[in-house]
Amino acid sequence: MKNKYIFGGFIIVVFLGLILYLFTQSNIQYEEDFAKVKEQTKTVKATGQWVKEKNYEIDKKHKTFSFYLQDAKGVEMKVMYHGTIPNNFESAVSVVVTGQYRDGQFHAKDILTKCPSKYEEQFEEEKVKTSNI
């Protein structure tokens, strides 16, 4: 009978520990100011625009993809991602990278691209049509 209580207590402790771990991992903050991103030591989500003038680099040997990201204030930082280029990267309006800034560059674990909406394009076309009338 005692073994059942010990085993049940162990299961509860493991479950609570898992919930606490998952809660702390999902507590990643968004940052749009790259000056603040560069000061952080923990994982953050940085939002900005790809600097198209500097293009991007793909290293097939090391399977890395790097590019420059710019925040709203014009501050740039180099992003290094171990993986392949996202399919819609070149048409992205903004980019969200998750990772840490270290060794003079942002090491991304994940890249999320936000593409222009087809509804925005339709809105712009309607705007042009109405302004020509």
C-alpha cells in the first residue's frame, strides 16, 4: 500500500516539474529593438526586416543560412541560422527570428517569415483605381 503512495507522489512531482519547465520555456519575449536584443543573454524573438541590399549567404557545406536584419530604428544585426532558407524568404515583409545574440551575431533556432497578404494587395489595387477616377 505504501509503494502506491510513493509512486503516485513521484508521478505528481515529475508532472509538476515538467509543467514548470514548459512554462519557463514558453516565456520568450518579443523584442523589436536590436540594441536590447544584443544585451540579452536568454532566448528572445527579434522582429525586423531583411536588408535586401546586403543579400543573403547560403553555405551548403556547413548547412547554414545568414542574412542581415534591420529593426525600425535602422539598427542592423547579422543572423546565422543552421538550416535551409525558408521558401518565401525573398517575398517576406517582415521576419521573426528566435534565438540568442552571441559572438557578434544572432544565432537563430527558428525563422518565421511574414509575407504580404493577398488582401493588402487587393486593397492597394482598389486604392490606385479610386485615385485615378
